[in-house]
Amino acid sequence: MEVIGRGTACPLPGAPLVVGVGASRGVSVGEVIGLVETVLAEAGLSSSGVAELATVEAKAGETGLLTAAERLGVPLCGYPAAALAAVEVPNPSAVPLAAVGTAGVAEAAALLAAGPGGELLVAKRKSAPHGRPGMATCAVARRPAAAKSGQAGQRRPAVDRPDAGQ
């Protein structure tokens, strides 16, 4: 795992959520932040509960992802494509498989970063900007300690419908 951005390998203490993000080259910070904030709000979750943004190493240098993590005040962690490919995801796609070598980035990164026993709260969602295809996906997972102790303090949302894309 490569930690980028804020330079800390440690997740924020007590933050139970991990947001997995997939991105096309050149994605804007606005598109990433807009998607993450919308997904969290629709699920009844707070951005203050997010410990990290997680992605595939090949996309960890994307300015839009780095800046989004900085604005959220969390590290951006890049995981090897092989590690992500080993994670079973509910919505695999040929697009990221062809681009970076794993059939899932957002869901796999969220689950991998959440650790053993992590729970997928929100399945992959794709951004939907006006007038062009979306360039970002995200999914939200909760770390097992938070799921067992109820640390998140919010209602548990249903997993969203799958969308096309990364």
C-alpha cells in the first residue's frame, strides 16, 4: 500500500468509514468531492466519519483524488491492483479491468481498506456530471470495530443499486 497526500499511514482514530474511489485520468476534484459528499449524505453518513480515501496505486497520483483527500482531511491510500483483484465485489466491471488490472476499484478499495470483516455500506456509485460521462466512482465501507460497537452513530443504509463504469 502506498500512502499519498497527507503523509500518514495511520487512519484517523475513531473514524469508522473508508471511501473507495475509482477515477479516469484527469478527473476534477469537484467531481470527486461532489460524488463523495452526495453518496455520504444520501446514506445518512458524515464526512467526519471518513478515515481515508482508498484507490488503486495506478490512480493514486491523480490530482483530483489527491486534492479531494486533502479537502476531506484524510490520507489517500493506493493499493496494488493485484490486491484489489483478490477482493470479491458485487459490481465487477470490464472497464477498470482493462485500464488498471482489477475488475473493481471503488468497492474493492473500500473493502480492502476497511480490513477483515469490513462491511460494504454503499455499493459503487458513478458520478453523473451534466453533458458528459462520469469520471469517478465511489463506494463506502465500515471498519468491523465500528460495525460491532455502533461507533458510527448513524443509521445503516441499504446498499445502492449498481451503476455502470469503474
